[in-house]
Amino acid sequence: MAQPTLPKLELPANTWILYENVAIDAPDRTGNWRFLIRDDGYFFHARNTQYWLEDLTLINSADPDLHWNTAFGDNPNRCLNDSQLNDLRDALDKAQVSKLEPYYAPSPDEQESHPSAERWTITHDELTHTIVVERGAVPKALVTLRQKIDELIADAPRIERS
């Protein structure tokens, strides 16, 4: 099975974890969202506003502008403290990211009617790993990692904007 066309990977400086959730094979990009955690613990989040791709000939384009209409802000949303950073390192070690396959897809009879894909790009042990997962095929290691990230971010202090 061929991998879906995703936006060209744009990895901001100092990114530790970049998670992207994108619609595939559909013109409605409103639900696309992403987050990143930098190596200093800063967390950034971006969710598209209403966004409908009008030129359907571009539906499989890798141009990031055809997938995202909301950029990461200049200021982080939250910041993990040292203890939380250590917990995240432990969770990454347990997930054994380097041993995961680069692509996971559901069987044809498990395909979703509105498919989406997750792309994880993780720098761990001085290597960068990218894993693409279609909805319905997420390996347990990434489910567990995502749950831990959600828990840590929920408890991380918000960054007040001035």
C-alpha cells in the first residue's frame, strides 16, 4: 500500500517531537492540527481554521500551504519542567521509536471513509525518526506515548502572553 501524500516536512530548529494530524485524499483541511515540543521543553500547538481546498487537482500536493493555514505562534503555549522532560524521555525510551516501522496502514477492509494520517517526527538518541500512521493502524507504542504527552502537557504551566 502506498503512503499518503503528506505536506513536505518542515522541522523547526530545536524540535524534539513534531506531531502532525492531516486529512488525506480529502479537500476539507479544517481538522488538520499539529504540535511540537522543543528540546528545551517548550510546547507549541497549531490548529487550522476553516480551510477547504478548492482546486481538487492539488489534493495530493505536498505543498505545506495546501495543508496548513495556521502557523505555530512565536510564543509557546506551555513549557514542560525538568521532571516532566525526564518523564517524556522515559516514555520515548519505552516507546522504542527507533524500532518502529516508518509506515503503518489499516487493512483495506478497515479503511476509514474520511481518512487521516498522523506523522510523528522524533529526534531521540541523536537520530531523527519519522513514522507515518493512518487512522485505524496506530501501534500501541505510539498510543501510549501520545497518552503520556497529553498528560504531561495538560499538567505543564501555561505561558502567559504579554
